[in-house]
Amino acid sequence: MSSPQAAEPEFVQKSHVGVRLLSYLLAFSFIVSLLASGFVLYSDYSRGVSQFRSNLDQINASYQESISYSLWNFDNRQIESQLAGILNFPGVVYVYIESRDKLVQSAGDIYAAADMHYSFPLTHQSASQEYQLGNLYLNVNYTGLYDDLKHKALTIIGTQFIKTFSVSIFILVMVRLLITRRLDIMAQWAHTFSLNNLDNPLDFGTPRKRPDELDMVANAINKMRETLRLDAMERERAREQLVETKEQLTVAIDNASLGFTRYLPESDHLQCNNHFARHLATTRQELESMPSAMEHIRDMVRGLKGPEQREKINQLLLGRISRLHGEFTMANFRNEKCYFDITMQTLQFSESRPREVLICLLDKTREQTATRRAHELAASLENKVTERTEQLYTEQQKARETVRRLETRLEQKKAQINRQSTNDFKKWLLAEMEEHYPAGTDLPGRMPVMREYLRHSISDDDHAVDLPQLFDDILHQSVALKGVKTVTQMPFSLVVSEPSGLMKFLFSLLIDHEPMIEKATLLKATAEVRGDKAVVELNYTLKDPSEAVLEHPNLPLAKYVTSTRFGGDLTRTTNDDGNLIISLTISLDNSGVMPGDHDAASEPDTDD
């Protein structure tokens, strides 16, 4: 740390803040005053010129008619009086009348300088004609206006300078009293400040009732000084404690199992403790007297990371790295496999090469052996837990499958009982209908469709039904589709266990009884399996997409059959292209899909 005497030339005062502040204030005030004065003078000049123009307009309005009348009557005395009156207007220095390029009358100083020339015609209006008598000319001089502006400019600049100078002097005095005086005290205190002189506080003298920013800075500096003083005392205590701790640590290292050594590369010599030699299964005297002992220790490194760790030791001995730490697998002097936690730290350098290297070694062989055994036990236990978990999971899956089958059988049994009771009612209803309406009798409204539904619904002929084959039979047998082109995209086989008659009746309702079939040009039928549902879609392409779609008279019956018997859903809507879409879903929970039902999809089949 440099002494205060060496730093003394740096504190020579070369300029005063007050002088610079005064010069800056005067310069800025002069510029502002100049701009403000220019604005005021320009405003006064514009207002004066405007006043002159207003006077000329007033002369034109007041004297044109009277002068024209006097000129018409050749009243020279009156004309002279009128020209003299015009000369009374501010700025007018010369006025004259010309008629037919000849001077008729004039007044004023013809040699006076004119800043503006103004003229207006003189005419006389008789009963039937207007006569051009000549022109009245005026020369206007701005000398009076310029004199007023000069006087006002001098007045403004003088008053502004006096005001600015007095305010600047006052500010300079205040800055001296409030700022620079205390800055001088701070500079003198900083000049004598050092770490050996921390008991001298920064004091401005009389305390102020309302502390300002400089007082806050002084308080902060005093707090910093106090902090430095406490830190210096704490550092001295820490140094003393460090010396004591170093002595205790030396004793503790000698009594602990930590092995350490100092390696001197220049002399290729080791200085180690007994623990370091004992960990390597040798003696201290043998290790310290061994030639090239460091190379021998480096070659004892083994394991998968051995080549990489030996290369890092070489880099540390060459000075490319300064510290190396990690877990090393080594073979000691008895060729026993050991595990060590080793730290190598370069303490001193000589021309970028290590001059002294500290090596700390801690035996981790017992811990590694215990850890390896613990891992083996944990792996064995984990395998047993995994095996038992898989067994429990398999048993749980079997139990869930058994419960699902039992639930399915229960649902099927309930559905069968419900269907049987419903079929009894349907059989009675069909018998009543056939008794009152024998075969061959025409039934009113939707009664024929209802009777056909009752016949098919009471049938118990549940057997495998191939939906694609059933749909192809309906398409070929349908009379309503003779004039409609059909396209089918279905799997080779989609077999469900449902009454074939009832399913054929349902498709007949959706195709043969469709009210828009006569207005369709194409029927595209598709079928696929989605999860536990079989989905059949009928896409009617209409001749006129903008035509309103008629209501299907038997759609409620078809929806009832689909939901109650097949556990599905039925929708009939139109898409954005104006096509009629009928989507039918059939639940496969009760019927099930036969093996190989939808393994492959057929190519589109087109029937005209």
C-alpha cells in the first residue's frame, strides 16, 4: 500500500468547481437570453410590420375616395392637406400622386430611404362611367421600428445579464457553503486515510438538523471505516486462529488415516507420512528412497478409467492442469486391488512447470467393497421384487378378465331376460295385428313396416352374420337402387352374432325406404371396426345438393332398433358438399367379432 506522502501530488488543486460552475451558468444563461431576446424582437418586428400594413390599409380605406374627389375637382389645396395627413402615419416618409405618368402633387422627403413601396388607384364614378384619374404612391421607412427594437434589445440583454450574473454569484456562494467546503474536508480526510489510521472519523464539524446527501456519504464512509476496522481485527484473530488450527491439523493428520505426500519434480523426491506408505502396502523409508517413485505410483493405476487418469497425471506433472481429484483403482505393492480417493494439487510453479505437488490419499477399499455387496444385494432383491410384481400383475389381470367375463355374462343374461319379456309382448301384439288384419290386408300408414319389424324382432335365430355379404345381397336385391350407382369399401369379412332378419330389415329401412333415394346418383357404403364398435356409413350423392332433404318417415323406428337391439347409434345428416350421410354403429360387446373378421380391407367394389 502506498503511503500518503507518495500520493500527495495527486491532490494538488488545479481548478475550482465554483469557477467552472459560474462559467457554465453564464454561458447557458447567455444562450437562453439570446434565444429569448431574439424571439421577443422577432415578435415585435412582425407586429410592427403588421401595424404598418394595417395603417396602409387604413389610408387606402380613408383617403382614396376623398383624394379622388379632390383630384376630379382640381382642388390642389385640399389635396395638399390630405397628403400632409397621410404623412402623419408612422413610417410614411414620402407620398405623391401621378396621373398619366406625370407628377400631380407630392409631400414629404423624396430622398428618404424607403423599406416598402405602396400604391393604390384613384378613380371617380360619375352617373354612367368610371374614370381612371391616376395612382397614389407611398414610401414607408422602418427606421422608427428598428430604433425601438434596438432599444428594447439593449434593455432585455442588460437586465438578463444583471439577473443571471447576480443569481450565478448567489449560487456560487451557496455551492461553496454547502458543497465544496465539505468536499475539501472529505479530500483532506481521504488524503490522510490508511488501514493503519482507522480510528479517525470523517467529521464536517457542526452537525446539521436535516442531513443532506453529503452527510449521507460521510456516514457511509464512517460505516465503511468502522467495517474495515472490525474486519482488520477479525482478520488478525483469524490469522492467529489459523496458526493454531494448522498446528492442531498437523497432529490430527498424523493420528488419522489420511495419507499425504509432497512431491518435488525438480529433484524427483517424495516426502510422505506413514499412512500414505501403509495404504500402498510399503514403508515410508522404502517409498522415499525409491528412484522414480512418482512414475511407479502412476503405473499402479488400474481399472477402466486407468489410461485416462494416468494421462491426467502426466498433464499435471507437465503443468497443463493444476488440480486433479477423483476415485482411483490401484494395485498396491503386494499387487492387491485397492480403491483410493486421491487429490493432487500443484502448490508452486517454476517457469510454468510444477515445483511442488501435494498428494492426499484416502483408502476407500472397505467402503467400495461394502457398496458393491450392497449393490449386488439390492439387485438381487430388486429382481425378486420384479418377479413377484409380475406374478401379482398376471394374477390381477386374470382376476380382472374373470370379472369382466362374469360381468359380460351377467349383462347378456339380463339382456336375454329383458328381450324374452319384450318378445312376449311383441308376439301378443303381432298376434292381435294378424287377427284383425289377416295376411293380404292393406294396412294403413306405417303399420306394414311395424308388422315386419315385429316378425323379425321376435325371431331367436342369432347366428353369425357377415355384414359385407349381407350388404351386397341387399344392394343386388334392392329395387330402389336400380338407377343408382353403388360403391362399397368394406373388409373381406366382418362377422357379428345378430339376427340376420332384423339386421336385413334395418338396412332395408335405411336404403329401400329412404325418401331421397330417387334424387341420388351415387351410394357409397363403407364399413370398419373402431374399438368395440362396427361402423357402417351410407353416403348418398344427391343430384341437386341445394335441395332440401326430406324427413325419413321410419327413422325413429330405425334408431330404436339400433339402440335397443344392437347397442349402437344412428345418425342422418348432410355434409358440407350437400351429401346425405347415414352413420350406423353396432356394439360388438354382445355379438363379438369373429377371428379374422377385419384383418384386411377389400379393394373398392363398384356396381352399376
